[in-house]
Amino acid sequence: MKYFPLFHHIEHKRCLIVGGGKVALRRVKALVAANAKVHLIAPEILPELQQLIRQHQGQVSRKKVDISSLSIEYFCVIAATNNREVNSDLVKFSNSYGIPVNVVDDQSCCDFIFPSIIDRAPLTVAVSNNGSSPLLSRLLKQQIDAYVPASFGVLSQFVGEHRDHVKSVIPNEKQRKTFWEHVLQGAIGEAIYSGNTEHAKVLLDSALDQPEAYNLQGEVYLIGAGPGDPDLLTLRAFRLLQQSDVVLYDRLVSDGVMALIKPDTETIYVGKRRGKHTVPQVDINQLLVEYAQQGKRVARLKGGDPFIFGRGGEEIEQLLDLGIPFQVVPGITAANGCSSYAGIPLTHRDYAQSVQFVTGQFQDGTTTLNWDELVSPRKTLVFYMGLKSLPVICHSLVTHGMDPEYPVALIEKGTTKSQKILVSSLSKLPDQLDKQTISSPSLLIIGEVVKLHRKLNWY
Ligand code: SAH
């Protein structure tokens, strides 16, 4: 290890940056974020640097001094010019006074280098590869950035604030470690990630009343798996899936999403098929409760978004009644996924000012839909679960006044590699469907926006 990472207390300390270009700008920004005082010397500076000086008067100031007459009271010096002579003078000056120096693009002269920083104050992660590839460090930083929840810093602060108290309640170090593990990876940590620090405090207090029992407390994550493409999962969904002990999933969850689950996680299929419930809803609700009561972290993974035609509401009701902690993670619903991947914007200034999501699943073939309300101009209709009743849908819209030539698109297995799109009109689609082999899951988009498919189809 050539460069040893040290975290410096740099607040209010004076740092000198010589240079007025892009690198200087990056360094000034980093030092400003750390509350350092910055002196900047450069004959010319970027407008962004000028703006920073205006924004942070008193903290960042421009000095018009000659390098040869520099004061020695600097915490560090950064040579960020493209003039070798100036940089070399700065190195000589710094070395003679024992001030650490950093020279841009000349690592041989650097006493220190700048890492890529993941800032979740008070948590800070610094990434460096001894300067061999700043780009690689930045790429790794991006990966860590995506993986560390935005409110990880708040969690760190929360732990810091309660450390002493927890220590006094649980003096045994091993028990305390187990307790903290459950706190950080369980409902309390998740309450903080969801922005509810007050609730986290309430949970912590009640957990401290019975630390042994708390270690047995499970929770449920109701997660939207999106329409198919695993890349459409949210970061939170991915993180929670990784930390789940058991995953209950249904038919619409794609193989790609299932492949992201760790191999040692228990997975249980609770899917349903039309008219044929593999596992009745009450049994699913009961399974969620039972696993959580065993102290497990249970992911209930549902296609699309759990709150759009997903019965997600019913599944959390019972958890709420029993006081089992849970959270709901939204997913990209089929309407959004399919419309994007089919190049059909759901709204458009010229064609549609509103969009309506409608269920096409009619109990016993009868429907209580208000067709007159659906048939209004400049509106996009999206029918979920409408494949079986597609002829009824098309026919009813026409008899209630919609133009038989109105454009429709039927999208099968949207966002996946097997995506198929059939573009047609209200009057023609039912007959065409007979000849084509379109299967479930399929989504029906009705509206003038469908015309844009030909032009905007990109996938
Ligand atoms: N909660 C889900 C919808 C469940 S209802 C969501 O938010 O997307 C099931 C219906 O969703 C299917 O019958 C179909 O109409 C639609 N659907 C889900 N995934 C789809 C996909 N990849 N392509 C096309 N339609 C899809």
C-alpha cells in the first residue's frame, strides 16, 4: 500500500490551490464540502470557480500573490496548473516547509492523493487505487454509491447517538453485537432508510425493553419486481432482496429478477393463474405472518407495482393488525414498462392529456366499467389483464362511441427479450388476435399515442 488512508480533520484549515481549471474546480468543491478554507491562486479561472467564490465568501477566496512570496501557514498545497515550472516551484516551496503537496498529473511528487468519495455524512467511504486509474476508482465509487442507501449517514448518526445507552442496557458485548446487527438490518434500520427516524427511535426503545425478544422479530418487504427486465428493479428492491431470508414470489416475477436472489435464500412460488389460484390469498397472507413471526425477513415479490392491480393492500392489512413491521417498495408497473419499451408515450401534448389504468378482468364475463367515461377524447387507456376479454373491450368502446379505427397496441411480455407488439385498430384487433399467438401477460394500450410507436420504437 503506497498511500495510507487517513481521514483528516480539515474544517477551517487553510488549503492552497494553484490553478483555475476543471481539476482546480473539482478540488475546491471537495474542500468546500469538507468546510476547509480555500485560497485560490490563478491568473484566469473558470466561471464556475468565480461562482463558487461568490457563493462561499469567506471560505473560498482568490489571492493575487506571487508564488515566491507565499505564506507558510497552509495545511496542504494543491498544484493544479498545467505549467510544469509553476508546479515544480510549488513542490519546492511545500517540501521546504514540510507542507503536504498534491500535484495534478505528477504522482511522483505527491505526498497525498485525492480519493473518490462516497459521502453519506457522517459516513465517508474513500476509494483509491494509488492513483493508477482515477477512472476505475470513480467507477467503483459509482457502484458503491448505488449500493449504499442514501440515508446510510442518518443511520450512522442514529447509531452514534444511541451507542452509550444501548451499551448500558446490554453490557454483554456479544449480545450487544447481535442486537445491533438486528437493529441495523431490520425494521429499525429500514425505518431510517424510509425517512422515519422518529419511528425508528420508538422501535429502538421498545426493542431495548426486551432485547432478547427483539432478536426474534421478523419483518416483511412488499416489493414490486417490475414488468420483467431485471434492470428495472429499484435499488431498494435489490438491497432488500439481498438481505431477505425467504422470498414469496408470483407468476409475473421474471426469471431475470429471480436470478438476482442469493442461492441460499429460500424461495416459495405462490403464483396464481386466471381462475385457478395456486395458493389462496388468505394462505399467502398467513405465510407472510408465520415467517415474520419466526424472526425471518420475508420478501413478498410481486410483478410490476404491488399497489397496481396487485392486491398488495390486502397483504399488508393483516401485518398491520398484528404489528409486524413491513415496508412497501414500489415497482415499475406494466403500463410504464411496456409503454417505454414499445416507444408509446402514455401522455403527449398533441395526443393525450390523461391516462387511465383499467382492469380487463371481468367477473363472470360481466363488467361494471363506466364505458361512457372511458370513451373521452385525448385520453390513453391501459387495460391490464385484458387478453381474454379483449373482444368485449374493443366492442364496448366502439358501441359507446369510440372510433372503430382508433389505434390500439397489444404488448406481450413487455420489457423482456420475448416482447411482441401488435399494432392495430379497435375494430380489427379481435380478428387479428385469433390469427396471432399472443399470450399472457399482455397489456392493451388504446389511444392516439399508439401512432407514435412506429417513429419512437427503439427497443
Ligand atoms: N401489479 C402488476 C399488474 C398485475 S395484473 C403491475 O403493476 O404491472 C397482471 C397484468 O399485468 C397482466 O395480465 C398484464 O396485463 C399486465 N402485465 C404485467 N407484466 C406485463 C408484461 N411484462 N407485459 C405485458 N403485460 C404485463
